[in-house]
Amino acid sequence: MANSRFWLYFSSPKTFYPFAGKLVPWCAGVAVVLTVIGLYLGLLVTPPDYRMGNSYRIIYIHVPAVWMSMLIYMVMAGWAAVGLIWNVKLAEMMAGALAPTGAMFTFIGLWTGALWGQPTWGTYWVWDARLTTYLLLLFLYMGFIALRSAIDDPRRASKASALLAIVGAINVPIIYFSVKWWNTLHQPFTVAPGQESKIDPTMLWTMLIMVFAFWAYAIAVALLRIRSEILEREKNASWVAELLDSSQDTSSEDNIAQEKSAQGDRA
Amino acid sequence: MAEPTKHESMKLCPKKLGLFTAFRLMLVRDLTLAMRRRTDVFTTLFFFIIAVTLFPLGVGPEMELLRTMAPGVIWVAALLASMLSLSTLFASDYEDGTLEQMVIAPYPLSVLVLGKLFAHWILTGVPLALLSPLLGMQLGLSTDAIQVLVITLLLGTPVLSLIGSIGAALTLGVRGGGVLLSLLVLPLFVPVLIFGSGAVEAFSAGINIDGHLSLLGAFLIVSIVFAPLATSVALRISVE
Amino acid sequence: MLEARNLECTRGDHVLFNNLSFTLSAGELVHLRGSNGSGKTSLLRILCGLFMPTNGEVMWGKENINDLREEYYQEISYFGHLNAIKDELTGIENLKISSKLADIELSEQQALESLEKMGLYGREDLPTKFLSQGQKRRVALARLLFSEAKAWILDEPFTALDVAAVDLLQGLITKHLENGGMVILTTHQDVALTLGNKARQINLDS
């Protein structure tokens, strides 16, 4: 029961706002540090691939971006379901806050994939099952974001987009298997991405570090977005008014920090 | 039909009318309405014909090339035609307040939606499938392949109506709704497109198409069960 | 008995009303008042379950209307700003469909008679697009003649009606109340029904 009270406590925007504010700098810091370490290891320490030479190093961006984009869609759909079923405002906001980051990772994944494909298979784009599904994932993200921004009423916008995210998440596996079947029906490619033979342990570690860096980045950015959305949606609530008043007094350090990050959100 | 709604009906509509009446009410009403404004139906059909006709003009008149492209071209055109007609699926009910009355009618909303969708399929999917032999011949498909094309269209177009109705319900009254609708539902149409046009291609290549047809059938069953439920949730969100 | 408990409604960033509680019992008429934008329509839509209040709940008997759903919808008849009739269909067709949607099967004859009662004699078979605004409103209101719903939720029902139709509708409402029905309505027109002490007033402005 204490557990449920814990969740109830954080599901209120009022308590979540300062909590998120405290988390953001930590996540951002972790993201920066891990990215620097990961890039250092990836670009300077790990050995070149025996077959692809140095061009393979883009996988340190590519693979984590792809993982994150798929994971974020599932997490987004999960929050959307929680928001829609139990009518939790914060969960709906969470789904909305994750979407732009997920779309960005998908775009990075496609872009780096194309750049990697050119030296590897001599073409920027192949109609491979994974690439095609992945492109469709980008479309799903775009649909989600477009629907959310096209509806003026924030409540309807978040509910409608939540339902779309759930429908999309159910369809992703169906789309993937259809595309895969379609792909085997037509000429299969000899070199599929991902079949990279032996992986050096340092490569694996570097990749994992980059994954965690992306994780931290995604959480930090999502929390920032949620904070600004909370302020916007709850601008008539008394606690927001108090928060803004007291931060104008510049009396408490905590509030200054909060106001700064709130400004950061808008930037 | 979805199980939970059936169960509800036992409890809720014990008087005179059952679920089937609700289904038939919307079906008959929408068909009557379509008869009174026939142009809507014909617009969709002409769009289908024109879209397919543009392809030979775009890629050249080589029959061999057109024959290989035919299943894909016809299916994509059917997809777009069906999607265009979806944007008007709930629009007039939304504007004149009928949708509100449907939402607060003593029937499960999903059954009313299913009735509307069946009407939509009769008005778009069936005519598209019946017209497709003509277009198939234009693009040089063999008679047998055309038969397969008609079967896949008959199996696949109801799925398009069902899945598309979720998008149509979500974009009700939203600015730029029509374009937005295509952004939302076209990615979801991909599996139907793949197996619909794939079946015709496979048939022409002499491959057994039972798998394709069973999968299309499976999509149909799954979407009949779930899409009306999702659509009714979306409609409730949209009428708020 | 229809009961509103601590309703709060926000539209955009605007709190329209909060802590609104009232009950509506059998035979009772409530006149909902308030200036434009005070949330009258929103409140009626909340009572119908079309709109979710930010806070609070609506109870029918002992149960929340969101749990009752279709069972509750059988008990109410909502009449909104929009007529919910189709321009392409005739008055009779419209009436038959809207009644059927409320789970009431009308014969051709019944539909015809009730439209005549609503003063649409000779126009029953015209597509409603050829009718005037007030006549369309009459077609829409005709379904109240057969309504078996206990609670009528009427949003500006007198708009666009002439004197005769207003009287007719008032008669309908009075009869419904006498039969133990309940009515909640909004109107900016003063009609005999809402003057005097017959109607309980709820003012959203105060």
C-alpha cells in the first residue's frame, strides 16, 4: 500500500514538478559524461573492424539510436495506456514528452544507417525489412506528434494521441513481420545490416556506454518537456502562482534553480 | 462481433431491440443517405480509376512493366481511394450532432460504428473490387490474376475501412483533418497492402497464395473485433 | 434521481464552475441560468456523460453514470444545440431513426401523426433541407413525444421556435413532469414554465 501511495504522490503534477527539476541536472550530467567517454572509446580506443575499417565506428551512434527509438515508442505507448485507462494526466504528458525525442532518435538512426550503408553495401538505402519498418516507425512518430499538435484542446490532444500510440504499438510487430515476409518474397540482400561477425569486447562496452548516455539524455529532455508542459497546463493552479511569485522574490535558492530550468524548457 | 459488447447487450437492451437492430439501423441509414447523395460514392470510384490511369502515363506504355506493377498500383490506388472516403465517414454526423446522440444511445457505440463501417465498405470497398477487373485488364493482368485481385480486394478493403475509422474518429473536427488522417492511417495500412498486392504477384509467379489469403482473413477478423472498440473510444474523446 | 456531486469544469485554462452539487428528483424541473460562457452547455454535457468533468461525479440513483453507460443512456434524452437531423432525409425518416436510436420503434403512422402534432402537416415527406430553421427544430423535438427517458436534458430547446411551438413544447414538458419525469433545461427566453415557482433555479454566475 505504501507503494501505491508513493506512485500517487508522484502522479500529482505539483509534487512531480520539483522532483523532475532535481533529476534533470543529474541526468543531463550523466548524459554528457557518458557521451564523452563513449565517443573517446569509440573513436580513439576501439580497434578498426577487419572488414569495414573505420567506417563502422558510426554504429556507436547508430545502434544506440535505433534501440532507443524503438524502446521509446514502446515506453510511450505504455504511458499512453496508463494515462488513458486510469486517467492519469502525468502519464499522458510523459507520452507526449517522449515523442519528439523518439522521433529524433529514429531520424538519427535512419540518417546514420544511410551513411553507414554507403561504404558498406555501396548504397544509401536498401528496401530491407528492418530499414523499411524503421522508416514506418518514423511515420508513426510523425503521426503522433502531428495529431497532438493539431488538436487545440490539450486534454483531447493528449487522449487522442495516446490512443493512436497504443494502436501504433499493437501494429508495429504486425508491420514488422509483414515487411519481413514481403522482403523475403522479393530478392533478399546478401549483406544485411547487423550481421557484423565478431565483436570486440571493447566495442560492446563502448556501445553500452553510448546506450546509457542516450538513456540519460532521453530522460533529461523528457523531464524538461514535462516540466514546461506542467507549468503551461497548470498555470492557473495556486501552486504555480506561488512558485512564480517566490521565484521573483529570489529568496530561496531552490526556486531560482527551478525558474532557471523553467526558462531553459522554453528555450 | 466483439464478445464484451454482446455480453453488455444481454443486460442492457432487454426490451425490444437487440444488437443486430442497432447494427442494421446504422447500416440502412448510411446506405439511404448515400443513395441521396450519390456523388460521394462516384467521386471515390473516379479517383480510383484516374489514379490508376496516371501510372501508364507516368512510367510508359510497356505492357510487360505495367503487368508487373499492376497489383501494386491497383492496391495503392484502392488504399488512397478508401482513405479519402474515410475523412467523410463521421464528419457529417459530427457536424449535425447525430454523433452525440449515437454516443449516448442505449447501444454499445462499437456496434453502431460497425454498422456504419459495413455501409462504408459496401459503398467503397465493394465497388472498388468490382471495378478492379477493368483496371487489371488495362494494365495487362491475366484473367486468373484478376480473379485473385478481386478476392484480395474484397478481403482487404474492409480492413482498410476498419483501421481507417480509428484515424477518422481521432481527426474529427481537427484542422487539416484529411491530410492528418492519411499521415495517421497509411503506415497502418502497410500489412494489408503487402499481402493484398503480394497475393496477386505470387499468383502470377505461380506460388501458392493460401498463406496470403489466410493472413488477410486473419487481419479482417482481428480488426473486426478490435477496431470498432478503438474507434468508439476515439469518438468519445472527439465529441467531448 | 440524478445527482451532481462537487462538479468542477475547466475549459482551456478557465475554471467555469467548481464545487457544484445538486440533485434532480422525479417530477422536478430545473432551470439552469448563467451568462454566455458560464458553462451551461458544458454542465448539461457532463450530465449526459458526453464530457468528463475535471472533478466530481454524476450519479444516477446510487451509481456513477460512467459505470452504468448504456443503462444510463436509456434513462436520458438529450437535446443539444444541434438538431441531429439529416438534411437528405425526410422528417419521417429522421424521426424514425432518432427514435430507434433511443430504442423506440415507431410505425410510419405514428411518425406521421407526431409530425403533424408538431405542426409540420404536409411537410412530413420533404427532405429536411427544404424546411426552415424552426421547422427543423420541430422535427428534432418530435422525438420527445415518444421519449421513454426519465430525465430530459434540454439545451436551449425554445430557440428558433415560434409562439405556438413554444407552447407545444411547454405542454410536453409539463406532461413529462406530471408523469414523474425530470427536466433540466437552459433558456434565455422567458417562458411561462420558467417564470413563477414551478422551476428550481440554478445559477452558474453566482
